[in-house]
Amino acid sequence: MPLVCDGIRRLEDQATMIDSDLLDSKILVVDDTAENLELLVRILRWGGYNNVKTESDPALAFDDFQLFEPDLMILDLHMPKVDGYQILGRIQASQDTRLFVPILVYTGDVSDQAKRKALGLGASDFVTKPGVPSEILLRVRNFLRSRKMHVDLAREREVLEDRVAERTADLLRSRVETLDCLALAAEFRDDVTGQHAQRVGELSASIARSLGLAPEMAELIRLAAPLHDIGKIGIPDSILLKQGILLLDEFEHMKQHVTVGAGILARGESPVIVLAREIALNHHERWDGTGYCNGLAGEEIPLAARIVSVADAFDAMTHDRPYQLAKPEDEACARICAASGSQFDPRVVQAFCNDRGTIGLRAFSGASEGGA
């Protein structure tokens, strides 16, 4: 012990061993021998470290590690009931690899086998008992520096991740706002409320969920569907706002809005724009193959377009348009049901009915419905 005391006294002139920003670091010391614990505590306190927890019962060491959350652990190897190797193994299995907690093994076993085994289980370094106080404090300081760098880097990473997430959210909001503006530009001319596009998006997403599509796909449809009639920008007011039935040549001109819309969206590469183009081009195709613009039939028609076709027709029927007055919802639902298998995909109609609780409504015979 006198040799150790002499070693401690010599620390007075070694201020380089002490970093003031490390003195609040938490240090857990585990050893079943009281004298060893006392010695290490004296050395650590001489070095300025006062936030030290000791544990003489190795069976409690892992719980102490979890609860105390030390910045450094000093661990004996050969202890009764639970030895240092077992403690190392449990810590290695449970520790978050992003937050390095150094473990300094304090042991009288200097064999190569002990070192290899302990290092393999995550030990950071060794000190042979009783150790030289100056060397112990140097190792403690160096490991606490390393620990602090890991913690600081982890905090910086969290801050960066938060910033990236925030900017990503801002970018997504701006993209969604841009899509909303595009949809509004198309719809405002024949829907003064500007809400038709958004209603179609919400109803389309609801139908998609009722069909059992993944939430991500339903959300993509919700964002893309409002652009289904973006091509109306290219249709003259004399046709778009005409009250009454369109003449044949006028209707042929109106049908061009699907190809105009697909052309407007053609250069987009994001998933939502690619899907919006697909919807814009195909939402007036019919299940029986008599729609436009390519005469697709059945499952040749993209599913998203089949969904939007139903949502668009229902919303067009239940709200005033330049060419017709709004119909009651039950009548509109019945007309959708009547067109199942001709204009609309029966499975989509069923999902629409399930979603709106309209199963059992009387079926209307006659012509199919929906805006141009």
C-alpha cells in the first residue's frame, strides 16, 4: 500500500491526466474484493472523478450497468457466482453498438487466454492488479475521451437526422402543395369550390384501403388522383363549361383531356407523378372496353385508374356541374352499382359500396354515369 500511496502523491504534478469536461463522467467499478474497490475509488477521486458507483456483488453488475448507464466500467474477471466474462457477454449482447461504453478489465490474471477471451467479449483494455495509479488514470481519461466523442457524435447525428427529417417533411409538403395547386388549376374552371379534385383523392384512397391495398399505395393514390383531370387546362371554355349535352365533335375534343393530361405529366419521374399520369390517361377507360382513349378492357386498365373512375363518377354526380345538377347520394350510389361490370370494375364497385355502407341499394338500369 505505501507504494500505491507514493504513486498517488506523484499525480499532483500530472495535470495533463485530468480533463475538466470529463470529471462528471459516470464510472462503474465492479469487484468482489472490498480492498480493490476502495483502492480504485481513491485513485479515481484523486483524479477528480466523483461520480463513481461501486458494486461488490457481481450478480448485480449487469443491472447496475443498465440503470447507472456508465461512461466507463472497470471490471474484475474472476468473481464468484457471476464472473467478469459472463458480465461482458451480457453487456455485449444488449449494448447499443452506436454508443460505445468502454470496459477496462482490472484483474490479476495476466494470461494470454484471459486477455483473448475478455477482448473477444468486448473488453477495451487491461490493467493488472494492483496497477500503477498514473497508468490507471491515463487509461480512464483516454477511454472517457473516446466515450465523450461517441456521445457527441451520436447527438450530432440525431440533430442531423432531425434536420433531414424536417427538411424532407418540408419538401414533401411543398410537393403536395404543388400538386394541390395543379389540381386546383384544372378543376377551378368547372368547379368554383376547387374541392372536386381533393374529394376524388380522398374517396379514391378510401376505396383503395377497402380493397386491401397497402397503406403506402392508398396514400400514393390519394396524392395522385386529384390530377386526374389536369388535361382540362387544354379544353376550351366553350366546351368545358357548356350547359347541356355535348355535340359529337365537342365530345371528341373533350376526350383529348386525357392525353393532354398525360402529356403534362409525362416528364415527371417521382412515384406520385408517374401514377398520376397513369390515372389521367386511363380513368375514362371502361371495364367493357368501350371507353377512351385506348379502348382498354378489364384488368388491362390500371387498378388506380379503375378506382379513380368510380370516385370521379360519384363525386361528379353528387355535386353541381355546368352540365348537370347534383343528384342525391343514394341515387348516385345506385347508378354506380348499375354500371358495375360495364363501365366499372365490379370489385372496385363492391369496395366502394362496402366503404360507404351502400350494399343493398336499389339498382338503376339505363345509361352509365360520370363526367366526361
